[in-house]
Amino acid sequence: MRTLIKNGTVVTSSNEYVADVLIKDEKIVQIGNNIDGTFDKIVDAKGKYILPGGVDQHVHFSFEFNGAKVRGFESSASAAVGGTTTVIEFVNQVKGKGLVDSIEDYRKANADGIASVDYSFHSVMTDPRPEVFEEIPELAKAGYPTMKLFMAYKGMFFHADDDAILKALMIAKDAGITVMVHAENADAIDVLQKQLVAEGKIEPYSHALSRPPIVEAEATRRAIYLAELAEAPLYVVHVSCKEALDEVSKAFNSGLPIKGETCSHYLVLDESNLAKPNFEGAKYVCSPALRTPEHFDALWNGITRGSLNAVSSDHCGFDWKEQKHMGKDDFRNIPNGAPGLQNRLGVLWTYGVEKGKITRSQLVDIYATTPAKNNGLDYCKGTIEIGYDADIVIYDPNCKSIISNKDSLHGVDYCPYEGMEQIGRVEKVFLRGNMTVDEGKFIGKEGQGKLIKGNPFGLMYKL
Ligand code: DUC
Ligand code: ZN
Ligand code: ZN
């Protein structure tokens, strides 16, 4: 099967140029002007941008919070219509099981034959027994070269203390496994939460009060010190505020192999959303909490200066009506997380590129090219180059629309970006050469996604 995409503007992380792109079966085989020959399909992309399919390195299709479970891979067509062709899911280790087995068992039961886009996995260590630490290097051999630790959730089974973090960092580095941290001080949050509830402050807005920037900054700094002690690379997920970013930037600027990501919602949604009446605020309960608007520009600066090298969705599809209402009488019971997988590219284009915060090449870098590199997938994903998977988005910059949950395929009963303007639209998407979105509609098949394994040392050089 030979498909020619003609006359579009190809955007890579370093430049953009008008060209034709020839796809043969699953790969990009030629890029140039006036490519001729015989083709099975010709797509005219004149006036449109040819972007690499997005790589969303931070999604949750399996997260559970107090018994509430998010929508799974059956909702992953929402990635495709939003311009994302590869997702990386966090798999919590099952107590008593190994890290690799936890991923493999989850994958077979919940992703293979179900996913609509390509997928890979991060491990999340929850059961720090000595033999589990010994197993960490096996993750690299199995093709899963990243492992996250939660510093944020006191009393929950996935919480990791400093002991576990330091030991994990020490072991992971030699195997090229990047340790990632969700950095918030769990004890401080616990104290603040109890105080707020004792004062009768049980509304969703208290979620933000119980997780101020300083609890994120403290844990970020602590994790960085632990990484320095271990002489290991570290990746800080979902940096949400200036104070935590300052810690990452200080480490990054001093030459340490320490970086972070932020997420679309921290760039455009502020904490006032948590105060919406009629329990609407619960839709915006995610951790770290949304911040005041002054933090937006600091995060955009972190992106342009390089300490934040990716923007993810932290997609976490809890329903509002049923699941978020578990916390109607106590904000601590509101499941943490919000959907957003479908909106990442549109938000970055509209509020990043169109507002002059980032260039189109920077957008490609933070939404596709660098997330692929961070996770060792850059041998086949994240750029428009010969030999790469033909994961391609044709983006029409001339459309304007209003974001609405009725256009979402995430299977959740709300969208946190509801009512916001979007400039441009994902018109067509190719997943390994197969057109899977046309005229903005999903035309692919459930189960078409494939497991993509990562190489170790993806984030950083070997120290
Ligand atoms: N925070 C969220 O908001 N959702 C999923 C997990 C997390 O740490
Ligand atoms: Zn997190
Ligand atoms: Zn997350």
C-alpha cells in the first residue's frame, strides 16, 4: 500500500518545509518535492501542516482511587482523534507480583487487541520488597525502561517513601531505567487535609488548599537531592507550579540529568475552576492541584528553556456523576484526575502556538519527538523522517471550534476544557500508514494499536 501526502508543510522539532511524504505500508519511505509514481491513495495537504503523531507519555487507563476505576484502553480512540498515536500507560505493580509480570498481565488483559493507538508502559513500584529492587534492571530487558514512584498519597498502597526512592534510584541508573516521581509531600498534605476537614471545609476547592505549591516544591527538591545522592537521572512528572519548576530548573541548569514534564491543564486551567458551584469543581480535582494563572507563564518558560521537555495529558477518565460524587461530603474522597487525552494537541496549538508562547517546531518537540526519546521509542516514533513509523497528523490551522464533551471519544461524562476555543483541527491521522481519522472522525478499528517497546537510557546519557 502506497499513500502519498502532497504539498503539506512538514513540521519537525527543528524546522518546517513544504514537501510530499510517501508512505509504504507502515513506514515513511520518501520525503521530497513532486514525488511521482503510482499510488493507492493521494491526500492533498496544501495549506495544512504535516505533524508527527503525538506521543503522550503520561496517561492513566488503569488508575484506581478508593475503588473508582478510570476508563480503560477501550476509550483510546480519543487519543487518535486528538492527534496522539502512541500512549504510555502507568501500570501499578500488583502486590506480591513482580514489576514485569504486573505489566505483562495488565497488557494481555487490558491493552492487547483493545487499544486503538500504539502503546507502551511505565512501571509503578508499589511493593518495595528486596527482590523487587533486584528486579528493576529486568524492566529494561523487557522493553519498559521507566519506573514511577508516588510521593503523594499517604496511606494509599502506591505511596513510596524516601527509602524506596533512594534505593530505586541507585539500582535503576546502571540499567538505564529512568525513575520518575510524582512529587508532593504526602505527610504535609495529610496534615492540611485533616485541618481543613476539621474546620468543615469539605468542598472541592479545599483540594487546592491542601496541596499548595510548597508541598510540590518540597518533594521535588527532596527527590532531586536523592537523585544527586544516588548520582542518578530523575524525571519529575506533571510539574504544575513555579516553585517546583525552579527546583527542576536549578538542577537542570547545573548540568544534572534532571528534567520534568508539565501537562496541558497546568498551562491553561486555573484553580478558580475548583470553586465552581454545584460540585462542578470536582471535575477539576487532579494532583498536583490546578494553580493560579501566574504560574502559566513560568511553565511556558520552563518549556522554552528546556527543563520541562514534554507536555502530557495525565489523562485520567473518572466520571463526574458517579465517581467524582464519592467525595460529595469530603473532598478527600474525590477521585484525583481528569480526562484530556483528546485535547492535548488542540490546547498546545491554540494557547501555545497561536498565542506566541512556542513555535510549531517546539510544539512538535514537546508533544511527540522528545516524549518518544524520553521513553526510548525514538527509533520508530515521534518524527517525520524516512524509516520512521508513518504516524502522521494532518492539521488544518484554518478551523475554529469550541471544545465540547459531545465531540469527545474518551467515554467520560465531562471535559475540563468545555467551552474553550480551539484553533485548528486534527483532520486526518495515520497510524503506521493506516488512515485512522478522516475529517476529524475516527475510522480505525479497536485493537489496531500495537505494543512498542522502549530502549533503556532514553531520558539521559549513561553517567
Ligand atoms: N494524579 C491525578 O490527578 N490522577 C492520576 C494520578 C495522580 O497522581
Ligand atoms: Zn501523578
Ligand atoms: Zn498521572
